[in-house]
Amino acid sequence: MKSFLFLTLLAVALFAQVISVNGDVEFSTLIDALNQKASGYKVKMPKLNFLVKVTNDINKAMTTLNKPMPIFITAAKKQEVSRRIPNSFKTKTVTYQTLLEQIDAENTKIGQHVLTISAQIQHKLPAAEYDEWFQRWQKNVEKAHIENIAKIVPSMLPPFANYDYEFNFYVNSTVILRKKIDKVITAAGELYDKLLISTKAKEQKELVKKVIEKMEEYRKYQTGFETRLDQLQRTLSFYNDSRTMWSKFILSSSVVEAAKYEKTIQFGKFPPLKIPKGEK
């Protein structure tokens, strides 16, 4: 509270002062600058948390998502169990070797998605395009434009709240799938170890069956995990495009200049995120 009061008083006393930006402009910096301008003009500005909330939400899950995907079986252990499960061993649909290759290929795609998502979370307004624009806005923005922003923001909040709820569902379900994958890997490792020391043909046959079942279970969760990451990646891309457009609207110096961006603000038209039936 003291911090907020201090910033408000500073904005009023030193209204001509600008927030300096070194390098790319962060969305949080833009929000701070807008709030400072609103205080100086005595305009009550609604919170613009929607410009940062989605990336903040998923950033909390990145500790889990950034973990390397577990290898279903190492090359060394695969060699050890080759007498029990040869590469040509047939599962319901493909050979044992083909199933392992499918798992490896999917893990590569998952790694690529995670790298892209990590970059999307760090999305900023590039300095080459926005630095001069940002400085000009801080010196020249009109009160009428700040008032117009304050009027428009509330209409963005209800659709964003629904969108944010569903987005968080996808984030949470992705984290849950990742944890299920870890459990399957642990169980599969135990089965492989039992298979290595087993000396009974009947028991070996049963263990091989269970290993294959775990592989198929892993494949199911893995495919679902990759699909969710793809959904998150596409959603973040849309989100970054939308808030970049909002930033252009905010950084206009006048109502007239802002008019060309106002119609393209996309936050009121979120593409529907359809939660799979039975997963709510």
C-alpha cells in the first residue's frame, strides 16, 4: 500500500517524468506506465492483469513441463532384456522396436513444444519497434485516450475470465499427464528389472505382457501430453498476438490514433477452448 501511494504521489508531482526502458518492453512495464499516466490525469484505471496473467499462470507449471521426458528404456537395459523381448516381438499393432521408435519420436516433438512455450512466456515488445513509440507515448498521450482505455477495459474482463479458466484447465491437465507418465516409467522399470532376474518361462511371458501394456499406456499419455502442449503453444501464440495488438492500442497518443487499433483488439473474441467431455 505504501509503495502504491508513493508511486501515485510521484506520478502527480513529476508528471513529465517517463519510465525508462532498456531493450525490449515488458508488458508489466507498459501496465505500470499506463497506471502512472492514469494517476496523473486522475483517471480510475481498471486492472489490466489480462495482459500478463496467462503467461504468469503457465510459468508456474514450467518446473514440471521443463523436465526432460523420461526414456522408456535405456540402450543398455534394452540390450540386457533383448533375449526376453526381441526387437521383432509383435505387440497388438506394431513391433516392440517400432513402438520404442514412436515413443522416442514423440518425445522429440514434446521437447520442441516445451522450448517454444518457454520462449512464448518471455514474449516482449521488441525494442526496435516499440522503444521510440513508448517514449513518445509517455510524453504526448492525451487524457481523452487514457479515459477511453479505462472505459473499454471492463468489457474485456468477462470473456477473458472464461478463457483464463479453460486455459488453466489445460495447464493443470498437462501437468497431471506429465506426472502420470513418470509413474508409468517407474512401473515399467520395475517390470524390466523383474524380467531380467526371472528364470521361469511362464513368469517371463506374463512380465513381457505387462511391459508391453506399460509401453502402450505410456504412449497413450505421451500422445495426450503432446496434444495438450500443442494446444498450449497455439493458445499462447494467439494470446501474444492479442496483447501485442492491445499494446498498440494503449500506446496510441490520442483517441484518433487509437481508433485504427480499437477494432482489431481481439480479447473480446477469444477462440473457444473446448474442454474434452468428461474432463471438467
